[in-house]
Amino acid sequence: MNSSTRSARGALVTLVTWILVLIFFFPVLWMFLNGFKPESLASSINPSFIFKPVTEGYQLAMDRGMAGYLQNSLTAAVTSTIISVLLAIPAAYALSIRRVKNVQNSLSFFISTRFMPLAAIVLPLFMIFKTVGLLDNIYVLAIVYGAMNLPVTVWMMRSFLLEVPFEIIEAARVDGAGMFREIVRIVLPLVLPGVAAAALISFIFAWNEYFLALLLTSSAARTTPPFLGSFVDGRGQFLAVLSAAATIAALPVIIAGWVAQKQLVRGLSMGAIK
Amino acid sequence: MTTTATSPPPTLHEPDPAAAPQPPRRRLPAVLVAPTLLVLVAALGYPIGWQVVTSLQKFGLAQQFGRPPEWVGLDNYRALLTDTDLWVVVGRSIAFCLICALVTVGVGLGLALLMGAVGRAARLVLQVALLLAWAMPVVASMTVWTWIVNWRNGLLNWLLERVGVDAEGHNWLVQPVSFFVVAAVIVVWMSVPFVALSIYAGLTQLSPEVLEAAEIDGAGGWQRLRLIILPLVRPVISIVLLLQLIWDLRVFTQVKLLQDAGGVANETHLLGTYIYQLGTGAGDFGTASAVSILMLVLTVAISWYYVRSLMKEEPR
């Protein structure tokens, strides 16, 4: 293969890459642009890229009580992340470093729960919480999210813990470190990026979750995704306010994704590959 | 386990928990796992138990308001067997899930290979774009997608007009076929990032020496892909494919929001929305539970192989 065909191929590959970037980036960009358009322009039949930005959409979203929904989302995501991380650390430790007897069985159980079709458990959850009067309670939703994210969190953390060199742990044990000390002072600092990635992924799942939130909350505990979903209709109206609201909802996740890109990619593939 | 036969005898540096008796500590790991197990059993086991029981009852609106449910045995399941609506939904869900999963993994593999072939800057930008698409709240990206396919002011019709197709006012969501094409494009768009990033992570594990050696031996690009790269990343591909099958079987949000955006709900249900509608719309919890159990069985059937194969690969 001579060098000119090779460089031509290289250019083609690069071009294809940029087109793909556009395909994946366009919806994000369009949402962002629309949020700053006046409503008439956003829902206009002709799409426009150049315009004078206004904050009307953001104001309208806030007028509709967006702040409250965001706060609920934040509460649910943070609480559920704390729950799943706190439970997952000891569990992952016992599945990797200081192993329980039936590692294989416990692991199979964890993975299999990960496949649970949500639709198969939402109705019971709905009925149970309805009976005991716990519908529309943000902490109930947070606990459900925490449980839902637990298998993935355990699985990911375990794959990070497996990479801790055993010599280090052994050295700590020889020095007489108890198990609690071993986890907190030796193991955790080593796998901190992994713990952060697992926590971030669990936060993102909870922040974005729609199905359970739609069913288990109605007003006081309603989170952002069902609030956004309630705007969607067949007429393509309210695009500006909807896009503004969607941008606000996506912002934390996008920032997190940007900052922790490396850990996220690694955590994600860890969860799948290992 | 086969690994026990091949692993070297325990040395001083590798304490084997089974070999070294530590009576007070033996129970400790179990205590560490117990809270997690308990939470999972409570959060998943209990609802499933409820589901099984309810699927054997006549549980309608009256029961929601406190009337004791009537025990009907397998009647709900028997009714389902002859319910053509349900089997259409099941068939549709399976077809949708197969097509989406295969396309997703195909596109994801292509993207992963592309990331390996392209320069560093372009790769980074693509990675960020993929990550953005992955992290976007589903409902947020759905707002853009429902606009793209909107019949009145959507981008799709506008573009088609520009290239001379008379698509003005065409509603893509009314016809079930085009509804599902739209849904599939959206689902694939949302799931490709995860697949591409995972396979790319697998590709980076390949040693460059092997590929170089193959190139020196005169293997062309296609041969290298087929004979070296694909066999080596096959484990990753099969895992993401199975995950995708399972996730696409339970797709809910995209279908629900497309229905809200103008689809005809009764003609476009997949299992997730069907159960949701049976339970919360029609209030027929007995039937809904029976369908849920069916879906659970379907999922277990798919994931069984995955869990088994994963366990075989598990080292140590």
C-alpha cells in the first residue's frame, strides 16, 4: 500500500468520525440552542441556527416549579448513591479480597438481579407503597433506586478491588491492621477512582430514571424526568421551555461525564467486561 | 470449578481462605455481604413474590380499594394463552429487541474499530460525544427526538422537503411500522455509546505486536479484523450483545414518550408499556402480573446463558 492511498484512507476515516460526532452531538447541541430561543422561533417550521438568545425558556421552566423537581431529583440521586455505595463496599470486599465461601453463587445472584425487567417489579412496588401510604415519598424512591443500582455497583467495585495487589493487603495485615482499618485506610484509597466511577454511574442512573419516578411519585416527590415527560405531546409545542428544562436536567450529568470521562469509560466497561 | 485443578498449590504468599482456618474470621465476609443480599431480597424478591401471588388472583380496580382478591388459580395464564393481543406484543417485543440489539452491536463495533483507526484528537472528540449521548437523561434526549420526527415542525420532514420529497405534514408515528423504525433508531442511538466504549476498551487490550506481526506476514485489513481482532474481542462482544438483548427487551421510556407524542398506543405496545397500561390504565393487576411473570421468564431464559458463560470465564 503506497503512502498516498494510505493518507487518503486516513482522511476518509477522519471524515466519517466527524460525521458520527455530529450525529451523536446534534441532539445535545439542538436542545442547548432551543433553550435560548423565543418560543415562536423554537417551534417554527424552519429550524434556525443563528438567533438572538433569550432566557425566556429558562424563566418559564422555573415558573413551572422546576427548582422543586430538581431538588427532588438531587435528593433521590444523592441518597440512593450513598445507600448503594455504603452497602457495596463491604460486599465487594467480601467478594474479592476476603472471600465468602460461595463467591460464585453470590455473584451469580448479583448479576441475575441486574437483569430484572423493571416492568416486572414496578406494579408490586406501586401497590405495596400505595397500601402503606408511602407513594409520592422521595426517600422511598431513593431507597428503591439504591437497591436497583446495588448489583451494578457491587459488580463494578469488585472488579476494581480485584486489582489491588495482595502484597499491600498482606503487609497491612502483618502490621496488625484490623479489617475495618484495612478497608478504610489501605483498600479504599487505592480504589478511590473506581469508587468514584461507581458512585457517579449510580448517581446518573438515579438522576435520569423515568419509569419508577413516573409510577411512584405524583406531586410532592416528583422528579425531573417525569416533569419533562409531561411536556411531550403530539403538537411539538413548548419546545423552548422544554429544551431549557431538559438542558438544566442534563447539565449535571454532562459536567460529570466531562470531568470524569476516563473513570466513567473504565467503570462502564469494567461493569460489562469483567 | 475447573480452576481448582489448574491453580498452583497455595504458597506462603497466597493465603487460601479455605486452607487457613481462622474460626472467628470465617463468618466475617458473610456478614459483609449480608446487608446487600437482604436489601436485594427485600427490594426484588418481595415484589416478585407479590407478583406471583397476584398473577393467581383476580385483582382489579375493586381490589385496589380494599376488596379481598379472589383466588383464580391459573385462570389469568390460561386467558393469556388465548389472548392474541398479548402474543402480538410478545412477538413484536422479541423482534424489536433482536433487531435493535444486533444493529446496536454492529454499529458499536464499527465505531470501536473507527476509534482505533482514527487520530487521537478525533477519537477524543468522538468519545466525548458518545459519553454525552450516553449520559443525557433519556427524557431529555427524547424531547429532541420527538421534535425531529414531529409532523408539523420536525427536522426530518423539513430535510425531506429540502431534498424534494413531499413529506409535509407526514406523521411518522401514526403507522406502526414507521413508529418502530423511529423507536429503533432512537434506542440504537442511545445504546451505541455504551457498546462502542466497551468494545473499544476491549480492543485496547490487544497487544500491538500481534497485529504488527500479522501485518508483516501480509495479512490485509479485512483478514486482520476477521482472523485476529474479532476472535480476541469476541467475549466482550457476546457480553454486550446479551446485555443489549436484555435491555432492549424491557425498553419503556422511549416507546411511552413516542406514544405520548402521537403514536397510537394500542398498536405500538411493547411488553413494558403493555404491562404498564394493563396495570395503571386498565387496573387489571392480575393479568398484568401474569404478563410480568412471563417477561421475567423470558429475561431469565436470555440471561441464563450469559450468567453461565460469565461464571466460566471468572478467574481464580
